[in-house]
Amino acid sequence: MTVIRQYDGVGPVDDPDSWDVILIGEPGADGEDGAPSSVPGPTGPTGPIGAGLAIRGALFGTDTPMPTTPATGDLWIVSVPIPTAVPDRTDDSPKANGDGVAWSGTEWINTGPIVGPRGFAGAGVPTGGSTGHMLVKTSGADYATGWTAHPTGISTDASGDLLGFRSATPVAKAASPGTAVGTDAAVINAVVTALRDLGLIT
């Protein structure tokens, strides 16, 4: 117990009777913590830019030691057989093939797999189609494609120069220049006329 005397303000200061005795007991138990504050604290200062990582090579072989003179940011890829010296991952899961092990400046840290999981398969080529068909866009949407028959007739560029020609069905050899026989006779004659107009034949 603690004894404290308090001056009564009446008698002489040097008179013991002028001081009242106040008894103070032992400190009580601590009270419960108050509720957490809902007011966020101030933003801390921006930390320095961390060192980048530099892949140095692969670590493999059961008895292979960790590099002895690494620079901060040096990273090695773990391969099989996995070296005993490689540390486990930071989440305490076991080290594995494909892990990255980086030097922090003071210790080796297993960052876990450095290759992400396999992505989803792409849209690929649509099924269907027949011999001679072409793959074309069916709309402006990504991966919107479909099969279509190869176009027939004359193909020219914006200036009218001949780009190509394709006949839907075979035709027989013409008996004389400028004429053709068979189901595409009119198309062949149109090609001949176009070639003459372009000055490619006489």
C-alpha cells in the first residue's frame, strides 16, 4: 500500500499535523481494450524501388550448392533432380521443379513457380467445310470465321489490274482465240476481253 500526505493549507508547512494522510491501494487490473478506430492512419512514405530480378540459369542436381556470391535480385530456376540446398516455398509448401529461387540480399527466397498455369485453348479453326473452301470472317467479332466456297470469275485491284481468275467448273480448250466451250464459256470470254483491255494479250 502506498501512503501519500497532502498539506491541509492551514498549519505550518513544517508541522506534521498540517499534512493529511491519504492511503492509496494497489493498482487495479487493466481494463479491456477499446474498439478499433475506424479512422485510418496517415499514409506512410513511399518505399525505395526494389531491385529487379535477373535470371542467371538453372539449378539441378541433388548435391548442387546454392551460388556463393550472388547479387541482389539474382534468380535461378529449379530443375530436376532438385538440389537439397534449395529452400521450400515461402508458404511452407515443398520446393518443386520450375520454382524460382531469388537472392534478397541476405537470404535465398523460393518465389514458387515462375510459369503461370496453362491458358484456355484458342478458338481454332471451325469444323466443316469442303475441298476447295476458304476460311473467311463472318462478322467483325473476334474469332468469327466460317467456311465458304472459293469465288469464281475475275479478280482485280482498285486500279482495275487483273489479280486472278478461277473457274467453278472445268472447261474444254477453245477452238480458236476469243472463244470457249463448256459451262463457263461466258466467263472465259469475259477474261479474254479483260486481258485485251489490260493490254496483256492481243
